[in-house]
Amino acid sequence: MDTGFDSAAWSYGPLASLVYEVDKPVGTSFGDVEFYTDRLRDVSGPILEPAVGTGRMMIPLLEQGLTVRGYDTSASMLEQCRANCAERGLTADVFEADMVTHRDPGAYAAIVIPTGSFALLPDRASAMTALYALHDSLAPGGRLIVDIEPPSFATDTGTDPVRHWWRGERLLTLTTWRKEADPVSQRATRWLRYESWKDGVLERTELQVFSLLWFGLAEFTALLERAGFIDIVVHGGYRPGAAPLASDDVWTFEATRR
């Protein structure tokens, strides 16, 4: 879908990162924190989290004694991640990079991509390139665990109610509108406007064009196989070992590098 915006429109700026932190602080779980912690319990080698964000997932893993590195395309997200780690006495081994181009051959025992972050990639060619890169960065026998949101071919095109949070004396607001679902490109797009107010005066506004790819169950399995992964299993709705259902909010793919 051509939005007319360059890649900067897709990133998390300072205000978008702050709203994410306020809305989903470290400790927030959708069932994913417990699921990933359990799946990684026996991993002794280093773990990589692409799209690490504010550290919502990374920090609980570090607190379990696991060795975790992370990267993100957003400098603002990484700044918040470092602050969150420092607040808890943890070292934030994080850096700026993206899934399409970053490679660290054979370096990791596991790579984790929770909460559908993989779907933020711009197109299917980028997704395939990213899977090759992720495969290359795993040690032999290493595991990729990645969340994918099931396809959704219908969307409410109206404007959502404005969400808001207080941050000290500042009011943060988030408006969502221009929502579109394209079944041909298998992409859902919506526009997000973040605003910061103080004493009734607008201080800052950020616009984010937020777009997510869809992947079918067989489709994503085939992409993993094409990238060289084996022993592919899919868990439905953060239920370990449970078959995926159409009603699930998330499917988690687990695959191994030969």
C-alpha cells in the first residue's frame, strides 16, 4: 500500500516512544512474557531480541538470568530501554539496527520477536530477507520464536475514541484514524497522531503511519522453510503446544536452524 510517506513515518519518535512506555510499561504482559520466559528457560547461550523497543520483554528475561541483546530502528525506543534497564540495575546491551540488514553469523542460541513486531517490515521481500538474516545469526540448533497476528480481512474504518494519559503535568493523547485493510497486499494500516499538552497548550505532535503485514499459517511456515528452518511448530494464543485457531489473537512460530 503506497501511503505517500517515506520510511520515517513508520518509526517511533520521542513522543510515540513515551506513549508506548506509559501505556505498556515494563511488567505489562499479554501472556507473552510468561510464554517466552518458559520457552527460553533452558537456553544457556546468548539471546537476541530484534525490535526490542522499551525493554518490556527484554527486562523480564534479563531478570531471569538470561543473556539478552537487543536492537531497534528507533533511537527513542532504545533510549527508553536503556533508562528502564538502568532503573533496575541491569545492563542494556542494545544498539540501532534493523531486521533486514543486521547479521551476526552463528552468534545466538535463540532469537525472539514477540508482539507481532515482525509484521512491521515494509513488504514481503523485506520479510523474506529478514528471515534469511535471522537464520544466519543463529548458531546451529538455535531457535527462532516469532509472533504473527492472524489475517484479518475486515476493519472498522472510523476514528477511534481519543486515548489519554497523564505524565506529571503533561497530558498525552493518541488519536487513531484513516484505518484501512488491503486483502491483496495483506496489510492493515492506520494513522496515529500523538500529542503532548501542558496547561491546555499543544507542545508537540507526531504522526505515525502504522502498518502491519498479514501472513497465513501455511504461508509463514513456507517462508520459514525457504529460509532454511526446520522443526517448525506453531503455538496458538500463547498456549504452549496448542494448535493455532482462527480466533487466536496471535500465533507463535518456533523453528530451528539445522
